[in-house]
Amino acid sequence: MLDAIEDFAAALQKASRAAENTVTNYRRDLLAFRNFLLERASLIGKAVEEISVSGITADHVRSYLADLMKTARRATVQRRLSAIKAFFRYRETTLGKASPARTIRSPKNERRLPSVLQQNEVQQLIEVNSENSSPAALRDRAIFETLYSSGLRVSELVGLDWRDINEEVGMVMVRAGKGNKDRLVPLGEPALDALLAWRRAMPIAWEPDGPVIVNLRGTRLTTRSVEKILQQRIVDSGLTAGFTPHGLRHCFATHMLSNGADLRSIQEMLGHASLATTQRYTHVSVNHLKEVYKRAHPRA
């Protein structure tokens, strides 16, 4: 099975032009399934060193998902099943082997509302230590102004080059975002001003094809580095811990919707393939409306 997984990962990367993270995640999820099958064989006294792919049945897949549901979130189970289905679909196409996972349904989504800050809390987060004009402080301000202004994913932010930012029209080009699709997103004046202030303060001279968000040695920051910067900023601002950089994307969408933006426009700016993904933000707004109604209506 190990060789079959590697063949599938190589084919996925070559034929589908899949993002590196997608290939890595599929490989990891399939290896987890393989490990489960090895452990299961050992428990019933049939210890083996390797799993024969041709011997895997629908019952094996169902047993794995049932075991996973005991401890994992539903989204994790869905992702693992998606990897298994893709793996067997590949073998079905290339080798003519029937997929044991074809008829297995994915568990239904949990209705989880994204965590968001209030508008004044976002302002509080962004404007922490606003009097500090050191290069690091100006860079951090640019990071959070941009995330909130544009709704970018953190991976998209750290992947930006200066050529992607059009100062004249106030737009940012997100190149090969999720799903390998480019998109143009508006950039508010505070975010653009923060980016230009950071560019003037950069210790290493910037270049049009150079990265926007870098450390003080000129190396592009990682998503993990941005998370660490945010955690410290939360402490400094006195806000509730547990908020992530991706939360600013949720704030962007929720606040836009609350202030009258239509779902289709928000969908385009976020780069969602499906409007259904964007519609979850309506639940947040509905909850807010219900709270306002209860506070204000005499017979609520």
C-alpha cells in the first residue's frame, strides 16, 4: 500500500497541478488509514508488515471512519474520507480496480459558526502600540491591516510580492490562491498606507518581484510566524486569547455583510468556489440581529 500511496501522490502532483499542501495532506491522511489497518490486523492476530490494497473492503473503510469519529472532528473525518475516495478513484481510472469507498457517504457538516471580533475590537487589535515606528512594528501593523482589509488567507498574504499590489487603484492580486485561481481584491486606504509605511522602513531594499511580508533579514515570513505575532498582539491588546489570523478573514466577511455588502461580492473577494461556503456568515449576522431584537423590542 505504501508504494501505491506514493504513486498516487506523484500522479496527483503532476496531473492535477495540486497545491503542495494538498498533496502532503492526502499522503498523510492515507498513511493514517494504512496505520489503522496495520494495527487492526495486529489486534485480531493477523499481524502483517504491509497492507494489500486489493484486499481493502468497504467494511475496512467504514471501521476506520467509525473509529475516527470517536476522537476527531467531523471536518477531519470528511477530509480523510475524501483522500481515501480520491486514492481509490485514481486506481479505478488507471488500473480498472473497483473502489470500495464509492458508496460510502461523508458525515454531515457540523454547524460551527466562525469566531469573530467586534469592529471596535479589531481596531483595538490593529492599533496596538501605534506610536511604535520600528520596522517590526510597522510590518506587523501592515500584516493585520491587510488581513482585515482584504480577507486574505494568511498563506495568501505571506505569498504576496510587491508587484501584486496596485497602489493607484487600491487593489491586490492574489495569485494562484486556493484552487489555483487568481483573483483581484480591493485594499482599503489604511491597509495601503500601512503597507507603504512598512516598505519605506524595510531594512532590506524592496524589489517589485520581492516578497511583501518578510523578517528583518529579508526572508519571507511563514504562516506560523504570523500566528506567533498575532498571539503576542492579543496579549498586548488585552483581548481574549484563542483568536487566530484566519479569524480576521471571518471578521472581514461578517463586518462586510453586517454593513450591507452582498454575498456574491463577498464570495468573489474571499475566493470561495461555492456561495454555500460564504453563506455561513449569514448565521453570524442573524444571531447578531436576534440579540439586538431581544435588547430593543419591548415584547421580545
